[in-house]
Amino acid sequence: MIFDTTIITPWHFALLLGVFVGMYAVINQIIKQRFVAFRVYSTGKPIYYMGWLLALFIAIPAAILLHDARLAWGLIGATIMIILIGRLDEDKALSVNKQLFWQSCIALWAVYFGWVIPYISNPFGSGVIMLGVGGALAFIWLMMCMNTMNFLDGTDGLATGVGIIACIALAGISLLPATQDSRTFVLSFIAIGALLAFFLWNAPPARVYLGTSGSWFLGLFIGMTAIIGGGKIATALIVLAIPVFDALFVVLYRLWEKKNPTKGDTTSHIHHTLQQMHISPWGILVILGSITAMLGVVAVTAPTTSKIIALGIFGCIFFVSRAITMRRV
């Protein structure tokens, strides 16, 4: 697979570096000044919710560089809602129904301002398939992305690491000769810079957490980046295969056990299972990050039909292995 790098300029690397340095410096100052407003009191340690800051460092330059006022308002408005509701949930622990309500409002806002899926790549031949229900599909897609990243954010550095890999994959797909999508590339580069800086503080042992605001925003932004230049759904879906299949498995497992599928716990998700197997946070990060990176290579290099086949095979392997491990732990 040969990339066409003609859309890359030194300015892109300066942008990535600027976002990285700014993000790292602000987190460093907040921790040094010991601001209590964002401290996670339940831990008994000086750990802070900094997902709102990650959202701002990504959303503001992204909105400016979109060069589309309507899409920019969609991104900024959704980000503001995520920060406000996310901070409320971090402090008050909103019910699942309230979370879903506000997630729906956020997704609807984004769709109303043009974040839709107009077409998808034709998996059975060349060209694309135009969609008449692009808004409805985008709503479902954005809701799924927000929830899967929220479910994944259960151990230090995991959601951030997967987010970095997802953005690298989206940047890679935007450089393919058949794609050449500068907006996807710019949005991905902004996110990579901010996430790399955040990861240095969020890696085990974490000094900062994504929190609700960070995990919701990360899911939303990855979902938006995947649809900005058309239907890159298959690419993003493969990279996010672990959290997507894990969320689906947990819902089905809870139904099988006759439990409320919307009620969270600390035993069902894949990182919980690995923790029960006495694997360290770094071990969990390396294992799941490595698998995600391999899926990312498939997402960038394989044609659409092969992506669908690979996704199906991985899904079967994932469900069988999860079912086996759930019985053993």
C-alpha cells in the first residue's frame, strides 16, 4: 500500500507539536497548582478529571480548520454539551437514562449541523453507495462511538491509547491515493497531538482521567472524523472493534444472566476480566493496544470487502474467547 503524501505540509507537524506542547503544559500547571475543582476525591490521591481540557484542545482548532461554519457549530455545540453534562456526571453520577438522553441530544445537535453519512464505500464493487438515511445512520454511529469509548475507559491509559491508534489509522486512510482527504488528516493530526500529551499523564499510574467528558468527546470526535470526508465507517469500526464487540458482548451477557443490561458493573468488560486474571494495567494496555494496532493496519491497508470479512472473523474469535474467559474467572 503506497501513501500519497502530497497533502502533508510542515504546517501539519507544527500544528501537532503546538497542540501537544500546549496540552502537556496546561495539565502540568493544573497539577502543580493543585486545583481542587477537578480532583477525583474518591481515589484519595491527587488525580484529576482532565477530559474537558482534552475536548477544548481538540475541538477549538478543529472547528477553526474545518472552514465550514455549519460543521464548526455542530462540533463546538456538541463539545460544550459534553463538557457540561460530563462534568455533572463526574460530580453527581447521572442515571443511565439521563446519560442516554443527553447523548441523544449531543448526537442530534451534530447531525442537525451537517455531521451526516452521505455515502459508504461499495463493499461489492467500485464506487460508493449513496444513502438516503445518512442522518439517522450518523446518529446511531455517534451514539455508539460515545458509548464504546466510555465503556473502554476503565483502566489507566486504555481509552486514550486506543484513541491515538484510531486517529493514526484515520490519518493513514486519508493519505491513500483514492482518498486524499485533507480535512480527515487535519482533524486526526490535531487529535493525535492532544492525545499523545494526555497519554503521558493518563498512562499507568494515571495522574489524570478522561472522565465522562473526555470519553464521550473522544468517541464523538473519532466518529465525526470518520464521516467528515465520506464513509470511513469500516475503517473506524475495525480499529474500535475491541470496545464495540466488548460492549455488545457485555449487553448480551447481562441479558443471559437476567441482569439489567444498562446497569454498569466492575466485572463484565474485557479490562475487568484481564484485571481478574492479575494482569497489570500496563499489561492490559499493551495487550489490547497491540491488538488494536494490528486491526488498524488491516483497516488502512485492506479493501472494504476484506475489512468486513476481517471484522466478522475477529468478532467470532472475540465472542468465543470472551465467553470462555467469563466462565473461568
